Amino acid sequence: MARPSRRKLCSLCSQSAPILYRVKYLEDGDWVFLCPQCWEKVSQNNPFYVYGGTWKAKKK
Ligand SMILES: [Zn+2]
């Protein structure tokens, strides 16, 4: 695999983003990474939403 390892894709829209949020948003769901746009969608009015941290492509 020649792809750079420090790259993740949003679990919902499959887009890469410089920042992804690690969240759970289903009652029995696993941790997933979401881009800020999808994160906004699933975090609103969601009783199962759990925030697990922020992933950044660039570490500084
Ligand atoms: Zn997304």
C-alpha cells in the first residue's frame, strides 16, 4: 500500500479531511471517524452520540 498512513476517510461521506472527529452515533455502534460536516449532522439531537476525540492529519 503506497498510500500515506496519516490519512483517514469520513465513515459517512468517504471524503478525506484534515480533521476528523472520533465519535459513536448509534446505540450499539462502533467508533467511527467523521468529517466536520457529517459530525455536525449526526451530533445534533442524537442521544447516542459520544465524542471520543479529534484526529488531525498533521501533528504539531
Ligand atoms: Zn463526512
